Amino acid sequence: MPIAVDIDVMLARRKMTVGELADRVGITPANLAVLKNGRAKAVRFATLAALCEVLDCQPGDLLRWEAAEAEEAGEAEGAADV
């Protein structure tokens, strides 16, 4: 997926555990793991806002677009269509 999730980076900077973040945000540790491992297909703005509030950061500190992965995925999909 061309969107990379950097929750681990912010957790390390804030010296916070996944369990503590999940409790403070109000989501399950399992759902937070899905998000932080890049397996989520979507994230609610309310969840993103809560993450930013608890971690004292901006959405761009948690999410970034990786062009190289997007191009590779497009090439792989194109090859499969032939």
C-alpha cells in the first residue's frame, strides 16, 4: 500500500506502549495493530484525531505516501492484466 503508517515512530518518541495508546484512544489493541502494521483499508477521522491528540502530533506525523511502492504496485498490477 502506498500509504505508510508511522505509529511505531511516534510511540517510541513518546515512550508509550501499544496497549497504553489503545486504552487512551479508545480502540482495541488488535485494531491498533492492524492500523500500525499497515493492514487497515481505512481509518476514521475521529480515530485519527484521537491518535493525534494522545500522541501530540499532526496526521502527517502518522501517515505518509510512498511513491515508489505506488509505482511498483501499479507495474505489478499491469503485468497481471496482460
